[in-house]
Amino acid sequence: MGEHFQPPMKHEGNENPFGHLWKMFDQFLDERPLKKMMETLDEYFQQTFSQVYIPIDVHETKDEYTIIAHLPNVKRNQIELQFIDDHLQLIVHHHESIESLDDQGHVYQKRQTQQHISRMIPLPYPVSEKDVKASFQNGKLVIRLPQKRKYIEIE
């Protein structure tokens, strides 16, 4: 049995027997239309499953209860506040439209995305909607509520 078996011949510089197959597969994936499709799918899944979070800070003094939402790169017209019972709902709307033009000025790619990010903020006590004040400046949304809690001084 040993005299008929011959081990496969190794070619110098080719340690991986599937190297040529992998090279062909890589070349197939590098083709422009397929590569563009794969990049688009990657981008879609990255945007769809990425966690979006609106960070907030809460400060309480004797006079007011302050909520600060950090919204970098957001414009005032993208922000919506809704007063719902004992909660404030903060919604950020994002709409983006991108067009790619060729040398002659013809559109060969147009992409639009819309995203709505929201955060429900529980209020510490019942507040009238007219008592809630909000201002936006330098990427910070500041929401002010009058202090309704009564603190008792301890002697």
C-alpha cells in the first residue's frame, strides 16, 4: 500500500493549498458593484443596530429642578418636546439627503436617511405644562421646572 501512495506535491511559496481559491474569492469581492453593495449592507446594519443614547444630567436646587440633555451636532429645529402626564418625551429628528454626481453633473446615486431618537424623562413630581421652560444653546437643551418639593430643615 505504501508504494502506490504519493503525497501531494508542494509548490515552492504556496504553503496554503487553498491560497489560489482565496485569491479568486477576494478578487470577486473586490469587483466594484459587489463591493459597493457589501459596503451599503455594512452601513445599513451598523446604523440599524447601533445604540443611540441621549445623555442627560439632572440638577436639583431649592428653587428649581433642571434637566440638561447633551445634543451635539443637533439644530434647534430638529428637537421636539412633548409633555405626557408625568413624563417629558424628548425627540430628535434627523433627515439627511446625499446625492453623488458624475463629471457631467448627472445624479448617479441618491440616498436619504431619516432617524428619530427619543428619550422618555420621568418628572419627579406633577408639574403644569406651562411651568416647564426649555432653552437650547451650544448643543445643550436645558429644561427647567419649578421646585415643588418642600424641604424641612433639621436642627
